[in-house]
Amino acid sequence: MNSTLYQQIQQFYDSSSGLWEQIWGEHLHHGYYGPNGTLKKERRQAQIDLIEELLNWGLTSNPLILSQILDVGCGIGGSSLYLADKFQAEVTGITLSPVQAKRATERALEAQLQAKTKFLVADALEMPFEANSFDLVWSLESAEHFPNKIKFLQESYRVLKPGGTLLMATWCHRPLDGNAGQLNDAERRHLAEIYRVYALPYVISLPEYEAIATQIGFNNLQTADWSTAVAPFWNTVIDSAFDLRALIGLVFSGWTTIQAALALPLMSRGYETGLIRFGLLQATK
């Protein structure tokens, strides 16, 4: 992975994960507010609901015996611990952030799931695992950080057991086909700001992910756009970012985290205009 980007991502999560956990809890991802985005619910419940909805959507057509799960971009272990507990499976989480890996390991101990989980500092584009190792590769809002989407999907394919499933949700930009066509200058500027603040190299559209996965040899592909279901999340976070505890935490977390907080409206505006999309992809090896 590009070493400067690698350092930016690491620094972003090293500096912001503690505050996020303190204010918002262990899940570093969107919440689910019903298919139309209209259900009122507590934010953490919405985040757990997103995990459940994603599992229901992605595994019903291919009910697996899940004994070995890989969580790519595991954060502080929110999904990893949830999946380990739910499926009584062995879960390996990888992250670029040593701070996150250490905290995830501590949280596994607290949850008495240390025998079922391990957390490593590792690169999603060069995974330190044998081929055919996992029943499920889970990637919840991590692919937007990868500077080579093809390499990530190739690596996911390699480490999956035959018949295993890739289940991912990621930030995308709108599809480029249809009347809207290519991204215009204003859209490119909007994305560039999001990339800068959240340490992202670039995002692609969901049809592009589908094309790459097909080319690599994945089977039984299905995709979905859940932008409407998750969009309310950003306004919830914006509202809670400005309570006193969060503001004090922001000051002590440093400039990177402050910038990310100030940029929250970029994401909610991206959803409003249809530029930012929340894309799901499920496929089997």
C-alpha cells in the first residue's frame, strides 16, 4: 500500500478511535434506519441493525457454516466480536492502526471472546494468510480506504475457501451510466474534500465493484444500494458531535479528528445530492 496514505490512515484512526469509542461506542460505521430511512432509533441500535440486516441480506441465499471469519478493516473490534459471539466462530480482524488492534484485543478480553478472536496490524492488499483460509470475508466500510480496489478483491478471493462468501459494504460514488454520465467538476471537488479529510485514496461506483468481482471469478454476485437506509446516520452524528463532552474530546484528539468532525456535513450533503452511495456486494468463490 502507498506508504504516505498508509501513514495517513493509521494516524487518522490512531488519533480518532479513542474519542469515537468514548462518545459513540465500538461500531465505527453507519446505522440502518429501515429501507426508506424513516425509522427513528437510537444510534447504536441502528449500527447493530446494520450488521444484522447485512448478514440477512448477504447470507440467506448461501447459508454457511461459519467457523473462520476475516474482518477486513476491523476498527476496535465491533463487528469482529459481534460475529464471533453470534456464530461462535473464530474471527481474525486486520487494521492498519496499532491503536485499534490493541483496543480490539482489550475489548475481546472484556467480552471473554479472546479465545475466538485475534487482531493484527496488516495490509488488506497483502493479507498475511494462506489461500483458502476463511468461510467469510467481511468488509464493513473499509474498502473506501484501499488504494487498489482490484487487489483487495483479488486478495479476498485468494483467502476465501471454495464456496466461501465475500460480504462488503462500502462508500461509493454514484454510477456513471445513465443520464447523469461522468462526474462533473463540482462533484469531483466534493469527493476530493471527503478524500482529504477521511484519508481516502478514491471511491468507485457499485457497478465498477461488480465488474471487478466478476472479472476475478467470483460467482453468485448480488449488489444493493442502501443509501436511503443509512443516510440519516450523519445527521445523528452531527447532532451529537457538538455536545460538550464530544467538543472537549475533539480538542484533545488533535487537528485530524477536528477536521473530520467539521467535515461531517460533506457526507450528509453527498447523500442528499445522490453523489455518495452506500453500496453492498455479496459474492462467493
